[in-house]
Amino acid sequence: MELLADAAYQGMGAQTGGRVVTPPHRKFKKNAPAWYEERHKQQRKAHSSRRIPVEHGIAHLKNWRSLARHHGCREHMSDIIQAVAGLLSRQQTATRPSASGV
């Protein structure tokens, strides 16, 4: 399984056998060639594009108060996330009455 992470988790790939994938870091600190700057930008954009659905999903879950302000025991967090995801799934598949009321 591949885990897409943000730049805060750089270095985790080596510790997890490459399962954690982070955006590439800069190899040149100064005087980078123009081709490198463009390639680096494209790689970071590609990584970001793959992560955006995950970020949107997390943001959507955090709209629920139990997740946005969760300060309790972390051992129950996975149960809470599954419950909220189930509610969201059910809510999105529920049929809505027509506007005409017929």
C-alpha cells in the first residue's frame, strides 16, 4: 500500500520501505539549473494532484464537530471516522424529494 503524505513527513519513506510517498525535496539549494526548477515544480504538482482528494475528504470529515474538536482518547478515533464516513455515504445516496412536492 502506498501512503501519500505531505512534506512534513519527508524521510518516512526510508523508514517504511518506500510506502510513504512525500513530495520531492530540493537537491539544489542555490544556483539550480532551469531544467531542474521546472522538473521539481512538475513533480510537486503531480504529487499534490494525487493528494487533493484525500485532503478534501479529511476536510469534509472535520466539518463534523466530533472530529473537528476531538480531544478525547485516540483509541476510539477510527470508530468515529468510520461512523461519520458511513453517515456521509448514506446522506449522499439518500433520495431527495422533488422541488414540486409531487
